[in-house]
Amino acid sequence: MASIRLQVSVASGLSPYIAATPSGRTMATLHRPTLPKQPSRLEVEGREYRIEHAVASNHVLLNDFRYALVDAAGGTLASCTAKPGVRATDVTIGDAGYRLVRRNRWLSMRYTLEDAQGRELGRIVETTGFSLWRRKFALEMPEPIGLPAAMFLFFLAATFTYR
């Protein structure tokens, strides 16, 4: 099965995440919001998307959040409800269901994408180790989910790790 293989990097602070091929061609840019209620913006090969978030349920200490990848026409391409403190998050991409599973979080980020049977389909791994500034990640996802959904999964992993 063909796969999407990208190197994702971020300089620091609120700078965007840049996803590029091994040859250096930029494929996607993920802009993080500067204000709390703003959606994140995602540019993939000239097309615009947004990643919306909302509180899904109010708990006394920790809230559940709903995230959605939305295209320019307003159609939802992918979504999930994230519960704090949980290792696995169920994600819907199109009509298919997947699980984004945190594997390690001590010194670097490592997530896998699994199907309903628990088979590993893809992964997101921090390749720079512990660093507060310039970080690099390897993103490897199955091609059928598409580049926008792969970047949405990366957004989720980064958000869960670096809240």
C-alpha cells in the first residue's frame, strides 16, 4: 500500500508547522491560532482548510474537546472527540473509523494510527528528541486517507502532546 511520507518541522513559538517531502518540496502548512477561539488554518497544495475546536462536555477539572477538519465549502472531512488523559482517540475520516494511539511521551512524541482491528497503519514520531525550539517530526500515513486528513492527525498528536 502506498503511503504519505513527510518531514514536519516547526521553528518555535507560534510559527507554523511545515510539512515537506524528503526532497524538500513543501506540501502543507499548519498555522496555529493566535487567539483561543480561532480555528487553526491548514494549507495543502494551494487549498485552504480549517481545524475547528469546541468544548464537547464540561467537567469540573478537564473538558472533552471536539475537533473537526473542514474544507472551504464547509464540509467535514475528519473529526474526533478528545478526552484528556486517554491514550487512544477515535477519529473518523470520511466514513471510516480509526484510532490515534499515544505510544510514548517522556522525551518525544510518538503516535500510531490503527484500524478497527488494532493493526498499525501509520505513525507520527518526533525525530529531534527533547527540544523546546526547533522540532522535527516524521509523518507516515496510508495514502487513501489523503494529505489533509494526515495533517489533521498530526495536528491532533501535536495538540495532545504540547497543550
